[in-house]
Amino acid sequence: MKTDLDIMEILAAYDLTGSYHKAAELVGCDHHTVRRYVALRRAGAYTTAVWASILGNVLVAEYFIVQRMLAPLARRQQRRDAPLVSTPV
């Protein structure tokens, strides 16, 4: 079973190439898989509302991944900006 992101990549590759075989070669799957997801899209299984929901979930996941990656960098920057010796006032 392909993830939503995999399906998006498959359909984008098909839209780009217009060929089941070339799209399959680009994304690294079988051309029958590409054909199946293209047929599902044509049948209405992947409507705009479904894609909006999928993209929303992907964006939320990416936001948290980026936050997790940047947190250590922000902590390191804060330590670098902190004075090494406190001066009396």
C-alpha cells in the first residue's frame, strides 16, 4: 500500500511524462501501479477535497519535522549569544 505522498508523486510523474512506463521509472514502482492510481483518479477517488486534506496533513507533518530539526540549532545559537561571564551591575 502506497502512502498519500507516494500516490501524489506517482500522479505527478504521470502528468509530467504522460506514460505509465516512464512515470513508473521516475518514481521507482511498477507501471501497473501507476495505471491503477491514474484510473482511480479518473474515477474520482482523488478529488480536490481529498488532495487538500492530504496536502494539509503533509504540511503539518513537515512543520513539526522542521521544528524538531531547528530546535537544537536555536538552543545552540542562544548559548552562543549568552555572555560567558556575568558582569556586576
